[in-house]
Amino acid sequence: MAGREGGYASGRLRRERIITAATELFARVGYRHATILELAEAAGISRTGLLHHFGSKEALLKAVLERRDAEDAARFTGADTDETGLGALATLVELARHNAERPHLVALFAVLSAEASDPDHPAHEYFVDRYRGTVADIAASLTRAKASGLLARGVDPAGQARTLVALMDGLQVQWLLSPADVDMAGTLRAQIERVLTVPLPG
């Protein structure tokens, strides 16, 4: 039993190393240009070994995206429980600040989201759903702020939510190009507070 558990643990660690290597390679060259052989070499295993853990490059991409989502969920879970919506909006700023500490994931998202505009890309539906869900979540937070009397007059929650998502994406690209010139968290906070009647917490 101990030997079997050790084997499972070793297998999990190897999978995590493969996902980490794939994250970095996908961020550098994109999904389409990364070959199975290059992914295996980056992970320090054989092509056969990689395909043993992930049956295809598409399955590996799915694992990379799932890990990113899991990390964000673990860090920011429960932020949407504030009935004023301000807690969830403040979390967006914290996420931007946190992203500045993990450039490889910011690069991964920027590269893959651009590639995935092609309907045939394996991550196309993932990004369509992700953007739809993100816009809906932010709009819901702004709607709660409006119901609490904290949203400036004339601000449309749905329209402003899409504007904020576009701002976050644009800031990430500019930050990747010139990190010293871009304050992602500060710029995002300023824009959110422009449409509120009170400062964000935090």
C-alpha cells in the first residue's frame, strides 16, 4: 500500500511539473506552435511519458487552464458575498495586483486568448465562456452597488462591466510590454472608483 501511495504521489508531482512546463511554453510560443516533443523536453521527460499522463496536447492545455482557474478560485473565493458589490470589485484590483507577481500566467492568458479567437482553437469555447462569465459577474457586482446607492448616476452595469474587462486585458498587454510603466492595480482601482460614489475598500 505504501508503495502504491508513493507511486501516486510521484505521478501527481510529475503531472504538476508537466503542467508548469507547458504553462511556460504556451506563454512563450502559443498553443499552436508548441509541439508535443517540445513540451516533453521542457518537462524533462520523453514524448511517450508525456502522453502517458496527458493523452494529447489538447488535454494538457485543458489542465493548464484548469490549474489557473483553480489558483484564482482558491485565492479569491467568497469575494462575491458582499451585498453591496464592493467586496467583489475590490477583489478585481487585488487580482490585478496579484497578477503582477506572476508574469508567466499573464503572458499565457494574453497569448492563448488571442489565439482562441479562432473558432477551431481548442480553447475557443473556454475563453468565450470565461469572458461571458466574467462580464456577468462584474455586472452583478455593479448592480448590487447600484441597489445600495453606491453607483454613480447614469452608469450602466452591463456596459461598465464590459469596459472593465477590456481595461484589464489592455493593461495586461501593456504591462507585459513595459512593466515599469504600467500600474495595473492602480489604474483599475481608479477606473472603478470613477463610477462609484464611495472609495473601494482595501
